[in-house]
Amino acid sequence: MNIEEFRDYCLAKAGTTEETPFDEDTLVFKVCGKIFALCSIAEYANGINLKCAPEKAVELREQYPQVKPGYHMSKMHWNTVLPEAGLPDTLLKQWTDDSYELVASKLKKTQRQELGLDVA
């Protein structure tokens, strides 16, 4: 998956915005102001940071050589995934979904409802 495909995939998620809050090269995707993915625009192949449940983060690192501890992030809650190192797009999409859902699950109930994430 190239950076344009990754960007489109992230932006298709409800309530997602993109920003460059740190510098002009670091592309950040947020849901209701909370980060769920970030990557370098110029060096996309060096990794995408995705939020992950701590126990799953370690499991993925052990199972896939393309998954590393989160670069410049909490190693407990973030993984850096090498998107152009032979991973199937389906895995990258699933992990992006997991990151989005993990972050969205912590939003206020009203925010989740506005995004269509709470159906009750």
C-alpha cells in the first residue's frame, strides 16, 4: 500500500482529519482530535505508527518482522509498521482499523454517536 492509498483509507473513516502538527513532513490522522496513525510523507517506507493494545502489540512484533516498537511513541501502546516491506494490504488495513477503533472507543459517548459508532 503506498502513501496515497494509506491516506485515502484513513480519511474514509468517520470523523478523521489529517494534520501536520509536528512539522511539514509528519502526516497525522486523528479521530475527534485524537491520533490513531502517523507517518513521514518523505520517508513513508520507514514506517506508519499505529496504536495497538499492549498485549497485541508485542504479539505482532514477534510474529511479523515488519512490525517494530513505536518509533518516538510509547512502545507499550504503539507499533511502527513498515508498509512497503511485503505485508499484505489487508493486514495493514486491519491494523489501521484496530488503531482507529481503539482510539474511537475512548471518545465521549456523544462523539461516538455523532460518528455513527454507537448504535444504541
